[in-house]
Amino acid sequence: MLRCHWSGHFAAVWAEREGVIHVDRFAPSPTGLLHLGHAYSALIGHAMAEAAGGRYLLRMEDLDRGRVRPEYYAAIEADLTWLGVRWHGDVLWQSQRLGLYAAALERLEAQGLVYRCACTRRDIAEAVSAPQESRSIGPDGLVYPGTCRGRALPPGPDRAHRLDMRAAVTALGGARLRRLTFTEAGPGPAGETGEIPLDLDALIEGTGDIVLARRDGTPAYHLAVVVDDAAQGITHITRGEDLFAATPIHRLLQALLGLPTPRYHHHRLIRDEAGRRLAKRDDARALATLRAEGASPDDIRRMVGLG
């Protein structure tokens, strides 16, 4: 029954996608105001979609229940409209799609690739600080040391769900997984371009057992973004180079879930005078603040190097 639900949901989208050469998306989290970095990403993604005669979609990644605020929804749409960024169709809200993420998680569980984890962030930090453990940083921070792997914890509150990365690599054929690639049109942060093969050792040792669903049951970013990109028929993804390291995770999940792989364009980040990446807490560079101070859309383009 799960298989029918899964394939049935995507079949119509994939059929429609066959005749579309370029579908990109802007996918902000409504947990703060958009800043110059968001503007840069939205402007170049929108421009490339328009140049290709394609479509540009808007998705609200609103799964962070503690930080999402309704006023940010309207602010994001107002900022994009002011910039001249137009999106096709209705806005997609992740908070309204929990059943689809649950189906994806069940599909991975049915393959024996998911286990429950009771560890807190403090538990993980203490575990990796032990003398016999190595401390490595992956795309999600500290690489999980596998404390709960193999424990077969029963269902219950405060249980995260993790992907058994080694088992996932094995399920896809081990060494044959090297044939899995993603296309980078960037170049990426180190000049990467073209077909990028997945690095098995980096996935297992340098990325580790990623969280697929958090302890409160909320779907994690990696699972939700892969499902939504497929469900929206996304063919091209334009995003910051800080997410380049997460792309092998997404390619792996696409293969495990039988989902298509978009082309990726990881662009440079917009930084402040000290070279720090802009964050939502930097209200001085929020588009709403700049607009209130009299900036025009052309001014914003010049600020991010597009003028």
C-alpha cells in the first residue's frame, strides 16, 4: 500500500516534468527577515529560470515550530515582489506535507536503513569528546558516533530517527555507488564543476548517520528537501555554496527513495565587511530595513554584485 501511495503521488508530477526544461525554486525558512544573501540567491535563480523559459517556484520551509512566525510569511512574499521576483503557482508549505515525509521515512525503514536514537546534543558532544573517539565535523555539525546504532530502541517520545549510513551505502551496492554523481554547474566552493562522484568514505566517516526525523517527530531538512524537490518537479536547484557539502546526502537519499536528481548551482555567499556570512539576525542588511531606508531594487542588485 505504501508503494502505491508513494509512486502515485509523484507519477503525475514526473509526467508533467518531462516537457519542462527548467524548474527552480526559492525555499526560505520563515524564521526571520530576508537579507542580501537571500536576495542574491533569489535573483540569480529567478533570472536563470526566466532565461530558460522555465518556472520558478516558492516553497516555505516552515518546519521549525519554535522559530517560525506568521509575520515572516508576508514579509518574504513582499520582499520578493518588491525585488521583481515572481513565482509560478501556489506557495508550497512544508508544514502541510507531513504525511508525505512520513511515507518517505517508512520507505527507508522498510529497507532496514533507519534506527531510533535517544541521544541529546549533550550526549553526542560528550561521546565524541571521549579519549578513544575521534571528533569530526560534518555537514550537520559533530558527526554522530553511532551510540544507538544496533540498540533496537522501542518507539517512544524523544526518539530521533537516523539513517544508518553504512547500511545505506551497502544497500546501493557499496563500491558501485561510485557511479552515483550529481551535476554541479557552480563552480562549487573549491571550483568543483561537472559530474561530481559521491565519496563513500566521506559519507560514512565524514557525514555519518544523519537525522531524518527529530526527537519531536519533525522531519529533518535533508529528508524534507529531497521529497519536496521531487514532488515539485524541480530540475535545477540554485543555492549557496554552504550547502554544497549536503548535496551528496541528498543524492544518496534520492537514490534510496527512487527520486530524480536535479542539476545544482551552488553560488558564492554574500558576506559582511569582516567576511562573515550574512545571517537573519543581521537586521541592518535585512531587505525590509534597506527598503525602509530608501533603497531600490536596483540598489540591492548593485549591493550583491548584480548591478
